[in-house]
Amino acid sequence: MLKFTKTEQQTQTNKLKLKQLLLEIERLQEESRQLFADLDICPEEFSRDVENKDNYSDEEWDTLQQEKVKLDQKLDLSLSNVRNTAQTKSAFAELYMSRNWIPMR
């Protein structure tokens, strides 16, 4: 059995998460295609109607804009939490010290 370092294990975990996310994206795309087919509307029409302020009251529009900001922040947070294993490896390589080295301040 192979022994993986912590970084390699994290890489494997990230690859698994990526595969799961891709499957989830495909499922969501299929659901959205089905929804648009059921509604007999194309995505461009839907987008144009959703982004038109005249289709909503002022209160509804403000609520939609607040929810949009929350979703954008959540996406940014999710993206910032993805680890960059190459950067981690290089950081550990820079911190490597010889066994005979005694750190002093």
C-alpha cells in the first residue's frame, strides 16, 4: 500500500471534490434545460426578463439585489477556500530546514 504525504492526500481529496462538483454542475444544467423546455422559454429571454427592473416592484427588486450580493459573496468565499496544492508544496519546500539546524531568534 502506498503511503501518501498530507499534501498528496489533499490533492486526491481535491480531485474527488472536483469530480463531484462537475457531476453536480451537469445535473443542474440538465435540470435547467428541462425547466426552460417546460416553460417554453430560452435562457436569454429568462435572463433579460429577470434583469429588467420594470418587471418588479421596488421592494421585490431590492430583495433580489440583496440576494444576488449574498450569492456572489458565497461564491467568492467558496472559491477562496479552494487550496492550491502547488503553492502549498512550494511553501513547505521554502521552509525546509536541515535536521542539524537549530532555529534561534
